[in-house]
Amino acid sequence: MTSPPAPRDATSTAAALAMGWLHTARFLTTAPKLEFLPALEVPEIAFVGRSNAGKSTCINTLTQQKRLAFASKTPGRTQSINLFSLGKQGQTDAVLADLPGYGYAAVPKADKLRWQQVMANYLVTRENLRAVVLLVDPRQGVTELDDILLEVIRPRVEQGLKFLLLLTKADKLNRAEAAKALSIARLQAGGGEVKLFSALKKQGVEETALLLSHWAHGEEPPRGEPG
Ligand SMILES: Nc1nc2c(ncn2[C@@H]2O[C@H](COP(=O)(O)OP(=O)(O)OP(=O)(O)O)[C@@H](O)[C@H]2O)c(=O)[nH]1
Ligand SMILES: [Mg+2]
């Protein structure tokens, strides 16, 4: 006789469903320029942030796939907008967008400017954009380029675009540093969500999955949970 499975509360069941949903992620397309992105009806969740902040690693962790998005020690690894479909095969209900990072010093200035323009255009004009996840390494904090991005999306956030400030590589912080980083980030997030995240320690993964699932599926996010 095997013992029955341990009872799960509603939140952990919802988290398991959200993780299962993210696990369905598969490559959809890559676009070196905005005009090559297919117009889509389903909600899109964009991962943005400085080069090396951990965007691709975060997508791999959330989707529980080792090499879906290309992560690398070399900054500037992601050079195009990569889209991943979510939902059962043939029933895509959302997409994740992995965007190239900004702020990498070794990139020629012309390329930097070109990329900033692409990024700003994407954030302003992408019609099916439902949510933006801004990844920030809390040891650097919100930098000037992150601030520009926040300014660019502010009007859309006021119109209902969802926003999550994700403090990555949380495994590099001790408790006091993590608490401090959280409180500073909450001031900078302008009322958006803020969470600590570690791909290494799998911290914040289920909470982030839940939030993205709620946003993609048009439900209200759970409130009052420790971030
Ligand atoms: N310790 C630790 N390292 C991490 C974590 N997440 C990512 N990294 C490391 O950070 C580096 C950059 O990760 P990527 O996911 O490639 O970063 P990215 O933001 O996609 O970078 P670009 O594509 O250049 O914009 C890699 O060496 C990762 O292993 C984390 O949670 N903890
Ligand atoms: Mg990347």
C-alpha cells in the first residue's frame, strides 16, 4: 500500500499548475528587428534588463528547461528578440519574449543606440504586450538605463501593463542585504511587483510563475504573499 499524497493547499496547487504551464514553453521565433516579429493575439510577457542580469537563465528556470533561452557568461549573448510559446501544443495562450540586454560596455556605441531604439519601440508599440519583467542585479541596483526603460513604459503601466521588478542572483546576498535591496526596489518599482529571484537556489520561482500565470490568464494576482 502506498500512502496517499500529502494534501496540498490551494496556493501550492495553483503554483504547480503555473509551473506546469510554463514547462510547456517551446521556441516560436527569433527576430533581429522589430518588423520581423509576428503580430500575435495572445498576451506577451517580456523579459528585459541589463546585459548579464540573468534574463535567459530566468526563462530557463521558470520553464524548467536547460537550454530554451541561451544563457552565457559572456554578456551580450542574446542579440535578437526570441519568442517562446506557452500552452498546450496547438493552443498557445501566451508567449514569453527574451530581449537582448543593454548596457554592455564593449558594444559599439552605434549598436547600443540602435538597440535602445528597438527596445523602446518594442515596449511602446507591441500591442499584445501584457507584462514586463525587469531583471535587475541587486548588487548594482536600478541603473540609469533601467530608469530610462521605466520611463518608457510608465504610460503603459498607468494604462494597465503589468510590471514586475525581479531582483536576480539573490543567492549572492545575505539576509540583511536582501531585505535592503527589496525595500529600495519597492520605492523604485512605482507600485509594481517586486520579488527576489535566484536561479541557483530556486528562490522566488513559484511565486513568479504564479504571478505570470495570473497576468497571462487575466486573473487578479494573489495579494499579500511574502515576496
Ligand atoms: N549566482 C547566480 N548566477 C546567475 C543567476 N542567474 C544567472 N546567473 C549567471 O549570470 C550570467 C548571465 O546570465 P544570462 O541569463 O545569460 O543573462 P542575460 O540577462 O540573458 O544576458 P544577455 O543575454 O547578455 O542580455 C550567467 O553566467 C548565469 O549563470 C542566479 O540566480 N544566481
Ligand atoms: Mg540573454
